[in-house]
Amino acid sequence: MAMPTRDDHDLDVPSASSRFLENIRRFRTAAETERAQARDRDNARFLQDLQGHLRSLDCVESVSTRIEELAAELISESPGFHVARRFFDGRWMVELSVKSQRTDDIGRSVRELSRLAFLLSRTDGGRLLVECHAMIRDHGLPAERHETSLCDPADDEALDAFLDARFLGFARAYFGGEVLTDRAEG
């Protein structure tokens, strides 16, 4: 009896090594498909977040412009003030400030800072938070907050009222020379 040759075997029956390779290819294809789907999900989330951030930037720019318009009106009455825009503590800040000098009770020259700062940030819920911090002649005033929808015209009136009230309160305290008891730290 002759020994079977390679040609005599049924070629339709896969060998153990070809089944092994087939499984590896299947696993690799499944992993590549899962990575591609995860990448697509991540890209979609990134684009959605980016659109939200771009919308936030447009809104922050709009609110900053409104704050600067009010600051310009205040500066027209007291030219020593100046406006600065910058990032502070991870938020956008628009600040109106002036340093003044006076003589204290015993004749020493004392420098004092007065400022009105607005910190603008996006909340986790996708809204705009406007924080107002004021200081009159080194005396801190209570901080106030206003939260609004991102550039929703329906909220513009409430935001304008908040900003107007902060500027008017600051002007009343600054020009009126109110006696303030809370000394600012730092």
C-alpha cells in the first residue's frame, strides 16, 4: 500500500494552523471595527463640544462688548479708570479699575484700588455664568452671579439688567463715597 501524498488529502478540510489564522484575522477585524466605531463616537463628541465652545466664545465676546460699552460710559465720568480683558482662573475676565491716592488720618500717602471685574464662564450645563466682583478703595463688596442661556435673545433683558445694576451700584459706592467696612484681603 502506497503512502498517501499531499495531493491525496481532502483540501476542503482546513488544517489546524489555517483555523488558527482565520480566528486571528477575525479577532483583528473585530478589534479594528470597534476602534473605528469608538473613534467615530469620540470625533462626534469632540465636534459637539467644539460647537458648544465656539458658541460660548461668541456669547462671551458679545457680553464682553456690552460690559466694555458700560465701562466706557463710566470712564467718560471718571477718566482715571481703564479696562482690561484677560483670562483669570480659567475664565474670561473684563475688569474696570483705577488706583487712587489719598492722605490718611496721620498724613501718610495711601494708594487704594477700586475695581469692577466680570468673570465669564461656561457652566457644565452649557449656560453662561457671569460673576461680578467689586472693590471700592480696597474694600470688597459681595460678589454677585447671574446665569443665562448662551446668547439667547430671550435672556438679554435680564442680563442687561444685571450688568446695569452692577455698574450703577459700583458708581454709587465709588462716587458717593460710601463708608465701607469690609477691607479686601490681599
